[in-house]
Amino acid sequence: GDSVTQMEGPVTLSEEAFLTINCTYTATGYPSLFWYVQYPGEGLQLLLKATKADDKGSNKGFEATYRKETTSFHLEKGSVQVSDSAVYFCALSSGGSNYKLTFGKGTLLTVNP
Amino acid sequence: DSGVTQTPKHLITATGQRVTLRCSPRSGDLSVYWYQQSLDQGLQFLIQYYNGEERAKGNILERFSAQQFPDLHSELNLSSLELGDSALYFCASSQQGGTAYGYTFGSGTRLTVV
């Protein structure tokens, strides 16, 4: 079945540092890939998505490229801010009328001033 | 505000009891999904409704049930509650029946069973 593996946290960085959170997946067919972010006490918000191989999703300075050859969708940001502190979830949907998103376990990011 | 409304935000109840969680989807969205988030299991898909009909089931216990009403709001019913049912329960909605473009989450209901 579908599965998502993302790097274990927590990740602690200083402000303006470079961020990478690794995500790899196993899926049937050609999945769509997503990153969601969860701020403390809130629900999940869609951060970015990519629906086909080699697509790059981007939003708020975050980027991720859909790599079919390595089944990966790593999240990157060139310069993190304190306000980026949150839990980040990688997820996939196997496409079409597939009924659910399959999530990774989440990575807690803490950015210190 | 994501447009998906969940009530109540917090719920504390005793073992053996029954509770109902409510979700109003974003305007125009026909699909509603329920997820359970716990520390040990992560985010687990429970069930999906599309325009009033059950479309898919995930890891939903027999003690749990859900429905979607004609006005598209949905309710998740949890009965014979156990301590292990304590979790965050999220509702999400999307326009279409599928999730190829992701969906919008509510802020969740935190259930504590004592």
C-alpha cells in the first residue's frame, strides 16, 4: 500500500539557516505529493503540492521537487524564520478519485532567534 | 480561518460515554474526511463522505460512525469511549470526491477521555 517516510525530528535551527526535511514515498501509479504544516493548536494547512514528476511546488519561500526516479519530495527553505516553527507533514494521494491522503509521521521544526 | 468549522474545540468525557463531533465544510465543498491524530499513530484516515454518501472507510472502529447531512455538514459519533480514544479529531473538505489537489482542514476537536 501507499506509505510516506519523512525524517525524524525534532529539527532545531537558528534563524536564517537552510532547511531540508527529507520525504520519500511508496505508491501505486502516479501520486500527487503534498507538504502540510501544522502550527501549535491549529489544523493542517496546505503548504505546497506537486501533481506530476519534475513539478516544483513552492510557497512562502518553501520549495519541493517531485522526483519520480528517487521517489522523493524533499522540503527546502533557504532562510528560515522563527515563525516557521511548526510540524511539517509530507503526504501523498494516489490520484484520480482516490479517497484519502496518506501522511508521514511529521517533523517538528523549531527555529531559534 | 480555513472555512472548515469544527465544534466543539475541546471535549472531556468519561469512559463508556458517547460523543458527537460536528464539521461544517468549506462553502462549495462536497467531500468531507475525518482523521484522528494521536501521538503514537500519527494521522489516521477514518472515513470519507461525498455529497451525503459514504465513499471510503479507513481505520475506523466499529464503535465509531459518521454521516453527512443534506446541508453537507457531517457528524462523527464516538461511542463506548475508551481512554485510547483520546486524540485530536480533524475534519477536512474538498470540492471533488478525490484528493488529487489536497484538501482544507478544520482546527480540530480535542477529545479527552478520563
